[in-house]
Amino acid sequence: VFIYVNAHVLKSPSSSTWSELHTKVNGQKWWLYQKGVSGTRVAAKGDGMYVLNTTTYALKDSSGKTFSQWFANYAVSKFVKPNPALAGIYTDNFTWKPIEDGDWNRDGRIDSKNSTTVQAWYRQGYKQYLDALNTAMPGKYRLVNLADWGHSNSVLTEYTGRVHGGVIESIIGRSWSYESRLGFSGMMKAYRRTMGALAAPKLGIFSQSGSITDYQGFRYGFAACLMDDGYYTFNNTAKSYSGVNWFDEFNVKLGNATKPPQMTAWKNGVFRRDFTNGIALVNPKGNGTRTVTLERDYKLIKGTQA
């Protein structure tokens, strides 16, 4: 079980629960402003949120901490220490570059989110956050939203080896998904790139969205996930992240992989990976109907769904 936090945006509190956090942010002027440390705050998209200055340029408080450092310690003291059974913290919207323009370095000018320099500032701030979490909750896991880590142009230098895992959100099933935009090959490159940046035990989660009765679509995604070492989850598009969607394959004890992650096709464009108790096969979309010859007899699992 993980506690869920957002470290880059904040909205006006609807109760006194978050008054301590809001008072601290207001007092330290930790908002991202359009100019300097006063005036108009930069609004985030949706739900009355405002962006926080998570970079190393944020003003330091009396203890010498930036917002990123202070918030890491605040989250641990507020949630983790009173609840020692928690496995760690999950931080949402953990992108490799900012999603909004603003005066990140407080010099009175707007800094573009597309600037590689500004992007580095952003990651350096989140590096502070991760390092502070590591110090404040030793032995706990740091999970984040990994949705954009797999982009071919992503820079993960400051993050590599500092995050234990997280959700590769909707890698299949949405218009913006890797598979929708880049096909099977592009999706697998993104999957492997993300997994390669994680620290042990590499708790990366291959997240697919779709209809819970699209068994062919599910098997395509599940088998693709099995070509590397990520965990798997299927989200019912109609209900988003609510509920647990179960498939026949989840009842099968496939066992541990006996071969490393598969980077190239096995036969006729079909990918294969062997496990202690069976094999997984996936035929990439666009490869057409294929026939492959196995070296011995196998049998399909017995299911009730299809």
C-alpha cells in the first residue's frame, strides 16, 4: 500500500486538513509565478490547481530547504511515519520536463517549458525531492507516474536509479498511448527504456486500458508485457481506475522467466518468451496472420471467459 501525493500542483483547501501545507507554500512564495515571486500564479490545467516551483531556484525556508526538499519531508512525517506499514509514496504527474511556462528561476522573465535548460532545472528539483524521500524514509519504495519516461527524446539522467517503479499509464488503449502513436515496436522501446531507468526491484507497471470483454486485445497487451519484467494491470475504460479486472490468464502459474527480456522477434515476426511452466507468444499488430512451429507440444490454458 502506497500513499498518493502530487508534488507539483496545489489547489485552495476545501477544509482545514491542508491549511498547514497552504500556509507554508504561501509564506515561502513557493508558487510558480509569471514573474519573480509575486503577482500572478501559473494555473495548471483543470480543477483549480496552481503550479508549484519545484526547481532548485525556489526560495529556501529558514531551514535551508526548497519546496521539493521540504515537501518530501512533510509527506513522510504526515503519512508514512504515522503509518509504518505503508510500503512508500507514489508521486503522480512525475514528468521529465515541465508542462507549463513560468518564471522558474525567478529572474522576472517567462521561461519556456521547451527549453532544455529549463527542463534540466525541473529534473534537478525533482532529484532533490527523490533524494529527500530516500533520506526521510529509508527502506521504503519511491513510485511515480512513468507515463512520459519512454519518449524517445526523454532525458532521465537525474531520475535513473532513484525511482523503484510506478505506472506506465495507458501504454495501450488511449489515443495518446505509445502503442496508438508508435505501434508495437515504439511501445516496446518505450517500455524497455522506462524499465531500464528504474532501481531494483524495478516495480514498473505496464498499464493497459480497454474493454474488459476484449479478450484478444487483453492478451495482446498482457503477452507484450511478459516480453520484459514489468507488472501488468488492465483498466476498464468505462470505469477508469476503479475495481479489479480479472482474466483467466491471471489464474495460471506461469512461473519465473527462464529467458531474459526479448528484444527481437523469435520467428516470422512473432515474439516469444519462455517461463518455468509455459511460454508466452505475441504477434505484433500489422504483422498479419502467422504460423510458427513449436519444438514440442503445448496446450492452451482452460478458461471460462473465451
